[in-house]
Amino acid sequence: MTIFNRTPLVNNTQYSNYSDAELISLLQTGDELAFSIIYIRYWEKLYYSAVKKLRDEAEAQECVQEIFYALWKNKEHFQLRENLENYLAVAVKFQVIQRIAKSKRRNLVEQALTRDAEEQADASGSHWSQYDLEILQARLSKVIDTLPKKCKLVFKMSRDEHYTNKKIAEELEISEKAVEKHITHALKLLRTDLGTKGFIMLLANQCLWASY
């Protein structure tokens, strides 16, 4: 997110001496330097707080960036009703809770899909061999190549880069609903082409995504 694109009217040292309340007042007018001072003042502390709980440096960084992005995006309507440091600390806690909950849900889904795939394989008296997985991967590649250009890009950003729908929307300058629509369309085509069993095995075997 690049927002620092104007030459400040006053020097950095002067702004560094401003209180949080003064910086917020300037921020509400769209002052980018005020935002940069807030960012520099609190980013490291928030980052270490997030990484301590998430145990993932990249996700902790994304977590803090989300908070500051929201602060900048809503700057005109932002009202500081408490200590800024406390406000940001609470924002980190909410972000961490949401991310941990999402991770747990994803793990439960993956476990359930894996069990379903194993049960289907047992019921049919056969298991997926390396040859089966290679065929499935080839079919996956073929289906992905048939997707419309924008749909294919959104799908690959979601599955390969592990971008959130919000981040994809920001990168491509489209709505989150449009992102969801593209992903749903892609998954529907995959399930139709691969069949239920193949689709479950695709989700259960994350290595199949490695080449895309």
C-alpha cells in the first residue's frame, strides 16, 4: 500500500514531537506525514504483539498492515475516544482472534475432507496412487487454463498466493463480492469436471496446488 506520495509541508522532526491526538487531527485531513509518524511510532510494538500470538512473521505483518490500512481508509471519520496505543492494541487482539479462528476452521475442514476421501477410497476398495494424483493434476491444469482471464487470476491469487479476498479486491481494484463470485465459479467448474471424489482429493492433497 503506497500512500506517501506528496512532499510534506513541514519536516519530520516537528511532526515527531506531536501528540497522538494532534497527529490524529492531522490524519483526519488526509495528512500522509501524520499517518507515517503514527505508523513508525506503533508498528514495531504491534508487530511483536501479533507475532507472539500468531507465531508466524508473515501473517503478523499482514495483520498489522490491515490495521493501519483500515486506519488510513477511514481517516476522515476516525474518532479517537481513548488512548491511541490502547486502541491499536485492541485492534491487534481482534485481528489475531479472527485469524486464529479462521485457521482453526480451515484445519477442521481439511481434516474432514481428508477423512471423507479416505472413507470413499476404502468403500471402493481402492486408494489413490501417485498415478491417479498425476492424472488429477493434469485435469486440474486443463480446467484452470479454460477459466476466463480475470477468474483465473483471482483463483490463482487465492489458492497459490494465499491472498485474502479483501487483499485480492484491493490488488485488482474490484469488489470483494466480485472476488467471491470468481472463486465460486472456478470451484464449481472444478467440481463438475473432476467429480465429487476427485474434487475432495484435490482439496485434501494440497501438493496438487504447488504447480499453479
